[in-house]
Amino acid sequence: MHEIKDQQEIVRSFIINKLIMTQENSNTKNPVIISLILSVIAIIGLVILFVLEFSDKDEPAEQPNVLALPVPSTGTSSIVFINSDLILEKYLLVDKLATQLNRDRQQKDVDFAAKQKAYEQDAQYFQEQVQSQSISEQSAQVIYDQLMVKQQELMELQEQYTSELAQKEYNMNLILLDSVRNFVARLNNKYNYDYILSYNTAGNLILAKDTFDITQPVLEGLNIEYNARYAPAE
């Protein structure tokens, strides 16, 4: 079945690439989701309100002291970088959200496939009855009209599933974006960087000193908070 589209909207598709790769190789951990959205790290004007999985859980306290980040130089603009490709590959929340979305996709696939198979069987039976002249022309017209209605319903159902899945994708995207942005904002309360940029292998940043790359400590901090939030309940 084709891709299938739940709930509110905002932003762009974040998890889709990871899901596509999950379906291609179900036994391999997929590190990808679409990278352009994680540029949210540089968008500190976006105000996000979501009442999903984070709303009923307490925010983690202060950042762990394990983070070892470069200290900004006094009197100069301080810029650090985060590799969004690595975040998408290693951040545990990405796998959780992708798994949820993929499970919903599979359920919709199974439901649609069953309805489509039933329609095709009815259509095949009707064709056989017409070819063997086992039904009257009037009955054939009635059955034909009924099949056309079922076909239209199938098309509408596929459109509905596609819309629902896309909407749920947006909502999950918001959770992921807000999680990263919120963590980095809290982190910067301590370090006070002037700019925290996102880069990836397909991006515009060609070269940066390793001393300005804070990806690994940020990733560790994100996963520490993820485990504190989810691990006991899973």
C-alpha cells in the first residue's frame, strides 16, 4: 500500500526518512529521518506548545555535570556546532517516535489491504458472473454500481489514512524538535554561547574546528534525559 497520512499540524516531515529505511531493512537500526528539520537548533524564536507525551512528566533538573563543552572566549562571539546527522542516528527518542509511527503505518496498511482484497474478490466474482451470463443485465448494472461505490470508498479511505499519518508525523516532529531545542536552550543557560548552529553532511558548513563541535556531549545529555524519562516505564 502507498504511504498513508493523525492529529495537529505545524512544521515539516522529520521522521519519514527513518521510516522508509526501517521498512527496507526491518532488522537494521535506521539512523535517518529528514535532516533539514533539526535546524531548529538555530531557530530560537519558535514557541512550541504540545500536550503529548512530555506534558505529564516532570522536566529533568539541571544538566548533568558530565558535559564537557568549550568555554566561550571573553569579548568575542562564541559559536559552536551540532552535527544533526549524528543526533538523528543516535538520539534514542528518534527510534521511539519512528517505531510508533511505523506501527501505526503498518496497522493502516493491514486494514487497507484487507478491504482492498475483499473489493477485488467481489469484482472478480462479478466479472465471472457476467462472462457466464449467470445474471441478468439489470442485476449486473446494480452490482456494478455497488462496486463503483466500494471503489470510491477505498480511494477515500486511502486518502484518509494518508492524511492521518502525515498529521501524526507532524506532531511527533514537534516533540523531537522541542526536545532538542529545549535541551540546548537549558544547556546554554550555563555556557552562554552566542550561536549554536546545526550542520550535516549535505549542509553548507564545509569545515569547522573540532573544538567547536559539541555534538557528542549534547547527544549524551539528550540520551541521559531520555533514559531518565522513559526507561523505568518501558
